[in-house]
Amino acid sequence: MAPRVGDDVSNKQVMFRDYVTGYPKESDMFLTTGIIRLKVPQGSDAVLVKNIYISCDPRMQFFMRKAVGLTGYDRFTPVFVFHENLQPMFGYGVAKVLDSGNPKFKAGDLVWGITGWEEYSLITKTESLIKIQHTDVPLSYYTGILGMPGMTAYAGFYEVGAPKKGEYVFVSAASGAVGQLIGQFAKLEGCYVVGSAGSKEKVDLLKNKLGFDDAFNYKEEHDLNAALKRYFPEGIDVYFEHVGGEMLDAVLLNMRHFGRIAVCGMISQYNLDEHQGIKNLMHIGFKWIHMQGYAHRNYYHLYPKFLDTVLPFIREKKIVYVEDAVEGLENAPAALVGLFSGRNFGKQVVAVAPE
Amino acid sequence: MAPRVGDDVSNKQVMFRDYVTGYPKESDMFLTTGIIRLKVPQGSDAVLVKNIYISCDPRMQFFMRKAVGLTGYDRFTPVFVFHENLQPMFGYGVAKVLDSGNPKFKAGDLVWGITGWEEYSLITKTESLIKIQHTDVPLSYYTGILGMPGMTAYAGFYEVGAPKKGEYVFVSAASGAVGQLIGQFAKLEGCYVVGSAGSKEKVDLLKNKLGFDDAFNYKEEHDLNAALKRYFPEGIDVYFEHVGGEMLDAVLLNMRHFGRIAVCGMISQYNLDEHQGIKNLMHIGFKWIHMQGYAHRNYYHLYPKFLDTVLPFIREKKIVYVEDAVEGLENAPAALVGLFSGRNFGKQVVAVAPE
């Protein structure tokens, strides 16, 4: 029998043991079972939800480390900072509202936003929650193509890099949640698009399923500069940066005048004791390059416009969206850890209690 | 007696011996005396000028080296490429038109733009020449505050970095031709401005004559990150980049969210066998920083607006402009070479035949 509002029920949770150094390991997390009352406390504007999907995202690693040396970074990431040990994990997810003290949400609503890594969550910080209006697409998409990674790709493509028809576009980490969308947006807008990824399977995906003009496995290239010259004999107009390090250095050598570099992330660098130095930055000045860091969080005013653009692409099958789903909270730690070794194939999601 | 149109006259010239490696030395140039006929050849749209001032600019070093590895750079710098040995030097200057085959210029006009390092020049590529309309200010200013460096500072400040009132602005190489103007624009717009320079005298100039809020000698700072934290406890909103290397790395650590970095040049890096790696670029992504390379050449449509802004600043003495002038073509090679050791104090100009 389905639990009802007011019941005390058992609540499986993925707990966070302590701040990590380096990449998270499975042993940094553990499962436990608590008890939760399925009711929002009197007078609170929280919502109580049943989690349906939770999302594994590369940026979660930051929220598992003590922020050292990232001046001012904390200011913008309050919900992800773990102030004490033994906290349940947080992250983006899709959930159903069971009880609400918040006028914006009512029981039965489907929402996406930041929730707990557990079966049921009492969400007190509701700012990130967005009500799901369109359910003719898989709900899991709201952890990806229609959620944070989708907004990231949309903002990066249309607002930051803004490639024009016929321009040469390069996407690194192109099979990831953001990269696969950016590459497809670029094709839909008439650009020439090449992606890099870290395995033969991912390269095949890019070329054969996602419609990239070309793709290569960066692990098989000894000279990234030569590789880029091969794929872009005319140079690169717009680079979507997800990896940093040697790839960025090679890209700078191959950028065209007035080129743009949209910096979403630099995943190769986050966990090095000493970050790799980028030696070709002078090309920013030589070639009047525009390099811009961005994050989804500054673009949510565009969410309705984003849905107007992307929902038709999905319904008309103009966009292919690849998910890597695991079932059950107990498999969430391994799924998250797998992101950092590139084990996932497409957007990594955990089905907690699919509808 | 002043030479007349049609006369054959002797023409002192600074010759360029061959492509240099590293910084230019005085011995890479030599003086010679040729003969020039003071007349534009029949049917040509060239202009024949008497040079008044010539300008020494850091970027001239590029045009003295074989362009290696600067993909696509050449396309934009045709006039400066020395295709054969024993060419006279070129550069920005102020000149008087003696004879003209070009409908845009007539004898007696004063012009600024790219001319030869010689007493008289036959200028066949006239695209860069701009007629001087305002002569109530020193003509030498058209090699600096009213010429290419002025346009660079104007575009960098108003079009690229665009600091707003109350923002924290940092300028490196702040006593240089571009830096001193940017800092003063920033003060006029109500910003808080700190500059770095390489000597006590330059720091004194910034603080005591140019009105910077503060300034420091980077050569006396062992830890640039700590220095910047001292001068910018709240962080930096806009950085005007002229040096690169360690300074840029320290700046990245101290940038605020949504900060802007306007990249005019990276003079510390141009002549290293191996460029210093920049390790803190991740902050571009973390803090949504905008980094943009730019050059004056893309902003000449704004030249009238630029004059409308800057001429009143000069006439009302709201801007201090510091020149380092030497007399005579024979001193031009040493003046140019001095730029690269920081010997000049303010904008370096050579008076060839001041009016």
C-alpha cells in the first residue's frame, strides 16, 4: 500500500561521510535507512517529495570538497556545502510533491531541482525547484536535456558561444550530458561540428548517432595540435570547453580571429595537485578571442524560451538524447564515481522510484 | 631652403637588417642615407610625406620576427611584414603631406598612420592614414593619446572592459602608453584603480601625477597573489592585461564573479623560449569571467566618438599624458630597444623634424 501523508516511513539515504580530497570514491558514501514523517511541519514553506530520479553531475565533486582557494566561490553554492559530517547527499533530481507548505507547489505536482539522495526529502530550500509542465517526454529528461545540463548547453550555445551558420565548432567531452546537446544544437544551426571524447564507443556515438560531422578519441592522439589541424584545416570559430589542460592549449593555437571559447568546465584539471599551465593564452590577444565562463544558474530567466526551443526538437526527434540509467539508490555512489573515470555513456541518472 | 615638390633630396633612413630572434637590439637596425624624389609617381594614389614624429610601440617586435606558429596572424598585418632584408622600418607616425595622388589627402595636410622610419616617405598603402583635424594639441599626441595607443585604451576601456562606477579596476604596465590612459579613464568614470609598474619612479608617477588610487612595483613583490589581496581585499572587477605570466595567474585568483579581463597584450611572454603556463584558468569557469582579446584596428569606426571624448579631457587638463621623446632618427633604434627593458618613461616617441 502506498504511504500516505502523515505516515512515518523508512527512508533509504545515501550519506556523505566527510569532505573528500581528490575524486570521490564509493567508500566516501554509504547507505543507511532513516525514518521520515511524510508531512511538512506546521508553518514551514518546505515541500515534502518522493524522489523519482536523481542526477549524477561532474560538478558535484566541488561540493564534496572543502572549498580552498576558490575566492568567493562559496557565496554562490550554499546548498551544496556540507557543513557537518554525515549529511545525506544533495543534487539535482525529479520528484513528486506529497505535501507542501509552499503556495507555489501542491501535492501531486512533479518538480525538478535540488533534492536529497534519498527516497523522500523534506526540501526547505525551494528556490531551485521548477514545476514540470510537460510530461509527454520521459521524466528523467528533467535531470538532463530539460534540466540543469540542458540549460547549461542552451545558455552556452545560444548565449555565450553563439556560433553562426557555417562556422567551425569544436566540442570537448562531447558525449557528456552538455556536450552532446551543444553538438546537436550546432548541427541544427548549420555549423560544422567536431567532438572529442575518450573512447571508441563514444566517438562512434558522436559520429553515427548524434550527427557530429566528425569526432576523435583524444586518448589516441599524441599531438592534439596536429589532430585539431587535421579536423579544422581552416581553424576553429567556437570552442565549447569542458576539459581544460592540453586540449585547451592546442585549441588556442587553432582558433580563428574573433573566435569564441565558452567555458563550462575544465574537468581534466579539477583534481590535479598542480594544475597544468596553459601556455598559448597570448593567442587571446593575437586573435581577439572571446573567452567566457558561464553557468546555467545565471540564465533561468530563459527557461520558458529554452523549453520552446528544445521540446519541439525532442518531439520531432531532431535531437538524440543518450542516458545512462542505473536502478536504485544503492547504485548511486558507483554511478557518481564512474563519471570521473568516464565510465558513463551519456547522461548519468539514477532511477530511485520511476513512475 | 625648404625642399620643394619634385626635388631630389637626401633621405636619412633607419634600415632593418634581418628578422630578429628575441627582442630587437640596436645592431639589428642601422642608419643609411638614400635619395628620394619628392613627387608621387604619375598615376599612383600614394602620398609623399615629410615625417614629423615616429612612434616606438611594443607590438613592433612582432613585425621584426618571422611569424612562427601564430596561425593566421599574418593575414592581419600585411604592412609590417618585412619580406626582404634591408627594408626601412615602418611604424606609426605623424607626417605632413608634400604631394598626393590620393583624393583624400592634399599637400599641406597633416596625417597620422603608418609611415617609414625616414625623413620622407612615399606611402603607397594609405588605408591607415587619418587626417589630423585638431592642431591645438601637440602633434606628437597623434602617436599616443590621440593615435593608436589612445584608440587601444579607449576601445579597451569603453568597449571591452567597460568598468562601471565604483568597480575595482587593476591595470598592469600602468605607466605605459595604453595603461596610463586606461587608469585615468577609470578614475574619470568613478572606479577604484590600482596600477602595477616596474620601478619606483613609475609607481610615483601613477600615484602622484596620474591620480591612480594606489600602485605597486611588481618587481618588489615576492607573492603577487598576496600583493593583489592587499590592494583589492574585495577582489578585482576589471583587469586590463598587458603583461601575462605570473601576474595573470595571480589576478585570476583575485577576480570577482562576473569579472572582465581585457587582453591588450602579454609583454612578459612574447620573448620567452617557453611561455609561462597559466594555472588558474579554471577561475574563468568558476567565476563566469569574461576574457577578451582586442586591438585598436577593429574600432576605428569609433574614432570621431573617441576624439569627442578625449580632446576635451586634454584641453580641460583632466588627463595627464606623459611622453618620453628623443630627438632625431639616429636615436630611434635605441628608443625602440629601450621599450623592452622598460627604459622609457611614458609613451616613447621620436621627433624626426618637429614643426
